[in-house]
Amino acid sequence: MCLLVANVPDSFSEVCRGLIKNGERQDEESVGGRRRTEALRQLCQMNPSQALNIRAMVVEECHLPGLGVALTLDYKPDTPDEAVSPLVSYVSGLLLGTNSKVRTWFSMFIRNGQQ
């Protein structure tokens, strides 16, 4: 898939959105979800400037929450003196935000991860 997107770079956003939209709400439960997450991470490695946009798509669609966490960990700034880590900001923003749909979706992801 990465080779196909590399040959037609204008399709990057559409391919990523399609993978996210057709993904499961909770990606940890299936082999397909893990493959989809890995494919999207590889696409973001090809085009790192779009990683945060892909993370925003994940939140917008409320699909593949593990991908949002993985992208946050993959593309964090390299400044060691930062007071709050990007992962803490991302997770607390989702859990404390005003969108109840996003809060419910992400809290279910955390709850499933604890089991």
C-alpha cells in the first residue's frame, strides 16, 4: 500500500481517511485493526508532516484510538525539558474535552486496555 501511495502522493489523505473510516471503533480487538494501524503508521513514516493530521482524523471519526496514541508517541518533539509530555496532553485533552462522543470512545479504549 505504501508503494501505491508513493506512486500517487496526492492520494495520501484519501487513502488514510478511507483506512480510518473503515476501521473499527476499538482497534485492539482484531487482527484487521492491528494491520490497519500498522499500515497507517507506515504511511505516516513516509510523510511525517501529516502524522498529526492523521491523528486528528482518528479523533474526528472516533476510530482506531490506539493509532492516535501510537502517532503521539512516534512524533513527539525531542525537547527533554518539556514540562508535560505530548501523550499526557493528548490523552487528557480527549478525556477532559467537551465532546462527549470522543470522551466515551476514548474512555472505552482505556477500559478495554485495563482488562
